Amino acid sequence: MKEKEAQAGARVQIKVKDKIYEGNLLESYEKDALLLKLDSGYNIGFGRKDIDSIKVLKHGNPQEKKAGPGEKISPQKKNLPGISMIITGGTISSQLDYKTGGVKPLTSPEQLLSVAPKLLETVNIRKLEQPFSISSENMTPREWQKMAGLAAKLLNEKENQGLIITHGTDALHYTSAALSFMLRDLNKPVCFTYSQRSIDRGSSDATMNLQAAGFASLSQMAECMLVGHATSSDNFCYAIRGTKVRKMHTSRRDTFKAINDFPLAKIWPDGKLEILNKNYKKRDNNRQVNEDTAFEEKVALIKYYPGASSDLLEALIDKKYKGIVIEGTGLGHVATSESRLNWLPAIKRAIQQGVIVAVAAQTIFGRLQPQVYSEGRELAATGVIHTEDMLPEVAYIKLGWVLGHTQNEKEVKHLMGTNIAGEINRSLSEKDFLY
């Protein structure tokens, strides 16, 4: 056994009861145990007394050579089209911490480019901006507004052909929706991308996602879109509209799926780009993007469930919320007059006090149909806004954005029913389901 030669970060094979485990050795604070980071991303512990042998395959910390602090970016080719990048945080901006077995932020945004050399063979990164570095679940409307302002500035620079924004996955679809509304008269592609695996792991999806985002940023699609793995393999990526996308799996690399819409395009690692959905705004480099970041933060998104008390609504009314989006069951339902937990009185009270109440489908796919069942008709009669086929998260973002501009009930209802950023698909088909 060569345990003394195996330091944290070393690539090793550990033999336990005739079974071989391979991975990177982690620092252990238990003197009687060793920790190993497997290629799957999971950690496994071994009692030292149970280990038959340890074989060191490679010394040192692998990520230092791949994306070490201060590593220089390969010289860029000046004749390539220029784009800019905004780095915000998340797994794509992280690397493995061999002391804890978790991930930690990169020490500089330039490290990210070291894992995507082919990106630098496609585009010239003119500017690399990092307005903040936070996990996506810690985002607030203030970060969306700051990001939108920076994005508008970069897009209006004639030398930029497009923009890539890297972001954590958990709440990425909230941000992509927010910028879809906040960037008016979009002129060039805005490509959000991500990774489910940190950049130092062999299974990282960052390399291909960044590469595909580079190709998409030069396309004719002047849309806020999310670009990432279409399957769990490294074969191609999808570009999906920012208001029609959702994270649908906790850990799969192809976690993001188009909802009630076709993906905009399929993008291969060699740069081939196939348009799948011709319903997109066309690039116009002469058009100026308008930054429109007004947003009402006192908007809530809540889920109705059997047995839910309307006390949830009453609390929001008492806290002077301006808007509430309810995820209703099925075609858009909540408990009505037949239930002892009837929500209708609370909804009526909210509307009477000037609170905008909207309903979205917690089924995710499909369109609300309030007139089919009596429960839906009772709810519609209160004056709620039915958000058609919008995702609940998008309905929340849109209502906050609309209320940032007007709190006139008639104007709000009109704007919520207007397709502003591709959030409403009035011609759903069977092919839109689980594409």
C-alpha cells in the first residue's frame, strides 16, 4: 500500500475486497478513513483497515493544469468575429475542492475559457465581465436588472456580434425569462449556458455547452436563449427560447427542456446549426437594444395543493403584495365552493384590494382551460388572469415586470395577455410535448 505517497488531489486506484475503485483522493479529517471522489461526482469513504492496496496513478491536483489560478488564455485570433461574455457564478464557474469534496468558485473568470479552447477558435472574446459571482438560487430581481443593463451596453457595441452569459442551473430559467422581458428590441443573440459538472471533471458538460453557445452567438437568432446538452451524451446541443425552458432534472446534463415550444435550433460541436423553429426574431446589428428593467418585487408565486389553506393568500394580502401567481391543478383549478377550504373568498378579497391574481398550470405542459369544469368557471368569475400556456415561473417574472410598469388593472390584464417575449404559444401541437 502506497498511502503515504497519495496526497489529496492524487489520482488513485483503491482495492477493497477484490474490487477496484478509481478516482481522486480527497482530504479526510477522520484518521481511520479515506475519501475518494469518483468520476460520477459522488464521494465514497473507506475504512483504512479495509483497504487492501492503493495505487497512485497521477500525483497532484488535476485541475491546476486544466484551469489553474492565473492561467493564461490562448492568444486570440484577431480576424475572428467578436463577442462578449458575462460570468455570474454557478457550477460552470466552479472547480473541485479536494479538501472538502465539494466545489468552490474559480479564482478568476479567465479560468473558464481554459476548458473551451475551441470556443477561442470560433470567436474573439472582446470583453469578459463578472458583475457578481453567486449561486443562481441567490439571484434576486436586482441581479437580473444589473445583468440586463450590462447586457444592453455590450450588445449595443458594434464590435460585439453576440453575448454569452454563464449561470448556475437551479434558477437559470428565471433569469433567462427576466432578461427576455428586460431587453427590448433585441438585436443580437443572448446565449445563456451552464454546466451540471464542474469544469475540472472529465464528465463536465461545460466544454461543449460553451462551444455551442459560441456558435449560437454568431447566428441570426436575436433571442434570449439557453444553450446546452440536448442528450446525456456529447453529441449535440439545443438552443431553447428563454421564456419556454425549464430545468427538469436534478443532475442530468440534458436537464433543460423546451416547454410548450420547439427548441429554436440544434447545434453540433463542429459548428453545424440546424434551425428547428423558425419563429424567432432576426438579427439586426443596426438596431439598438432598449434596457427596460422596471420590476415590482412584491410579487409571489405559490402552489395550490389539496388541503392547502387560503391563509397563504391572506398573509400575502396583509403584507401588501401587489401580485400573486397561483399554480393551479389541471386546467387551472383551486379549492372552490364545494370545499371546506374554499380559496375563492380570499381571492376575491385580494382582487378587491387591488392585488393582481394570476393562475398558471402546475402541470407545466399544456394550456389553461377555465371553462371546462365548474371549478374553473367559479375561479374565472372572480377576475383572475389565466396565463394560457406560460410556465408558472415565467408568469411570475412577467407579472413582476408588468407591475413594474403599471398597476392599472385593465392595463395589467392586457399586457399579461400580450405575447411580449415568446412566452405565449397560441398554436400548441402534440409535438410540443416532451420534444
